[in-house]
Amino acid sequence: MTQPPRQRRQPRPVTPERLQKAALAYLERYASSAENLRRVLMRRVAASARLHGTDAREATDWVEDLVARYLAAGLLDDRAFAEARVRTLRGRGESARLIRARLAQKGVAEDDVAAALAAVDGDLDQGSDPEWAAALALARRRRLGPFRAAGDRDAHRERDLAALARAGFSYDTARRVVESDGAGFE
């Protein structure tokens, strides 16, 4: 015996209180930039306007007020968000180019991204190249270049170079990683 499909619940009309509740619930669950939170809330506003006839201009003002309040209160801090994201992404082995693109998608200003990259990359040992360290982290995680089985390295050289290039690393950095001997990395 099959059950009838469940009806999808329609979202309720937005009010300032519901938007605030939604914003706090989102911020409890996810770190966010101010622009990203604005986009999330505006999707709710758009759905409410479409389904319930909510005045979109008035609701947009509510969203802007919420974002401004949260920025003033410190709940939203684009620079801190960017720095935390850069730490995570660098640890996973992502290039500065890819990090800049990901943070731009989240609405983080370029100067905040540059400051976050400088802060995180400045924490490395003096003389260390952050791109080199990130490329090695990616190679280790994906078992590329020196982290591949010894007999497979030559056969997969071009593939490994391509994988590092797609990850946003320069050819020189990718080549250095793929041609390195892997000594002292593990």
C-alpha cells in the first residue's frame, strides 16, 4: 500500500519578526558575510511576495535594517568571515585565485579578501611560499605528484599538472610540486 505524496509546506508571509528569526537561525548554523545573509533573506522576501503579495520594497527595508543592525552588533563581520574561510580553504590546499573567487561569490569585498589572505599567509614560516604550501596540501590530499605511487608518477604527470592548474595554481607551482621528490612532506 503506497502513501500519497506529502504536500510541500508553503512558506509563511514575511514579517520583520520572521525575518529576524530566520536570520538568527541562519547565523547560528552558518558563518556568513553581510551580502550572503542579505541574499538568503531576499530569497525569502521574493517567495513571500510571489505567494502572498508581500510588499517587496518594504520587506527589502526590513532586510537592510537587519543587516545593518547585525553589522553594528558584530554578528556579521566580513573580514573575520573571510579570514576564517581563508584558513579553511588554505588548509584544504586551495590557491589564492580560487579563494578570491569563492569569497567574491559570497559577496566579500576584495580588500577584505586581500587582508584575510595577508593575515593567514603571514602566519606561515618566514620564507615559506603560501601557494607552494597550499599546492602541496592539495597534492597530498588528492595523492598527486610525489604522493602518488612511485610507478604511476610519470604516467600521470600531465593529469597531475592539469588538476593543479584547475585548482588555480600557476604552471610553475604545479610543475614544482609534480616534479618534487616528496622528501620531508609526510
